[in-house]
Amino acid sequence: MLRTTTAKFLALAVLPAVVLPALAGCSDPGASAAKPESETAKNGVVYNTSVEQNRIRVEKDATAAATVPAAISKDGKLTVATTAGSVPLSFHATDDKTPIGVEIDLAQLVADKLGLELDLQVTSWENWPLKTQSGDFEAVFSNVGINAARVKLFDFSTYRAAYMGFEAKKSASYDIKGTDDISGLKVSVGSGTNQEKILLAWNKELEEKGKAPATLQYYSSDADTILALSSGRTDLNLAPYPSVTYRENTRDDLKLVGKVNAGWPSETLVAATTLKGNGLAPAITDALNSTIKDGSYAKVLERWGLSEEAVPESKTVSETSFGK
């Protein structure tokens, strides 16, 4: 169901998952009836979408493992939440049930470094904040960007650049660099997300200039969002940059037409998310830095075509250090 709104930004929103129609089983006429085990994209990346991932694994880092709080390490597991709808971040393999993607690969590296078994839990965007606060999840690897609202409840270990991409039909001539470029256009976006926050702010600027704001459109599923874009019912979609570039490189009907930092007007990063003050974030940061040092981190990003989003080091971000 389509709805149009200019509702206020929900402070605890998470970045949305935008699913490739062919992987969502929707009625996209361009979708393949059967999923290939792998595909070579236009950028040369061979995406393995099979159940057998042959993930990059690493040895335990004793120094990092020693910093894990006893309350978390006592069961020998690291319980990690992820979503499963955004290629190549976190999505289902060809069996439609096994979660795969760069987020899972990085979570596996961290668990290995900490000497813990990865206990992966697939959840929804709406559930991860509450379930992390309740202790059901010990960490979240799901393209979560750091913002002022989230640091009041969670601690973070950074691991990727955080960008959003505007995508449009291949035939479109849009070049989105700022607020004026979306004036009067129909833009699909996830409700209560960082993207919505950005677009509402841009619309406010447009109205202050006396220009027509963009019409923000919301659909009942991410697959419907992409179908609406490809069919011309919307002009633009604002989604996580890795998903937009993936579609640009694996489809013939969509392209990237703009890029904006997920923390606009400031900058932010994607980070592993843990409960505020429970002491796990520094351990995850140490584990991530160990993977950066031994090269396994770079191999994982390269595997999923995300090398340009690499960070030189992981940092722990809390409410006291945010923005410094």
C-alpha cells in the first residue's frame, strides 16, 4: 500500500533494507524465476549467493578475546542480530533462508577473533533496538549508522563508511547533488529512517526557498519500492549506497544518480551496535582492528564489492565521544 507523508523523523530509526526484486520473490517482470548460485556484475565482482559461502575465517586474537565481558563470553557465543533484505549487505541465499552478505561475514570475523561461536539472529528493523536493550541481542551488524539519538542508548564499533545513494531509471537524466535537484520529484524512502530525516530536511529547505518539495512515497515492502522505481511510478529512491551500486552493476534498468553521507549535514559511519555501557564495544573494536591488520577485513569487503567503503581503523563511539 502506497502512502505519502511528511511525518517527523523517528529518532530511533535504523537504516532501511532495500531488497532486489529477484531475491524477494515479488512480481517484477524482469526478475529471474530461479536464482543463480553466483553472478558476475558489471564491476567484475562475482557475487556468491549460494548457501555454501566458504567464508573467510580467522584465528582467535587472545588480546581482544580477553576484553570481552564475562557476562557475554560465559556461554561461548556472540549473539548477533542482522536483517536479511539488502543485497549485498545482508540477504537470503538461493535457498531463501540462509542469511549471507558482508554484514554476516564481518560478524563472523569478529566472533572468530573473540574466540566465540557466532549465533546469528535474523530480525526486523523495528525489533533490533528493543531486543538489544533487553539483552536478546549482544551486537547488531546491519548497516546501522551512528547518530545523536542512537548514542543515548547504544555504543558503537565503526567498520564502514556510511553513504546513501539516489537511484533512478537508466533513462533518467537526474544528477542529485543537493536540495534543489529533488524539487517536485517523487522519491521513495523508508519510514523513520536516516534517509527520511535527510529528505524531510531537504524539503524544508525547498519550502523556505519557495520551491516545490519532493513528494515522499512509502510502500509496504522494499521489493515494491524497487518495482515502483523501475516501472516509473516514482522518480527516485534513496537507499544504502552498497545496495544501490549493487543494482546498478547487476541490472540494466537502474543507475546511481547521487550520493549523500548518511549523517547529513554531518558525517557518520556504519558500526557494530551494542548496549550502552555493557563493555562489549571496546572488545569488538579490538577485534575489528585485528582483522584490519591481518588483511581479512579488506578481503571481505573486496568479496562483496565494497572496498571503497573501508575504514583505516575501527573506533569505539559512545555518547561521550560522539561528535569529537
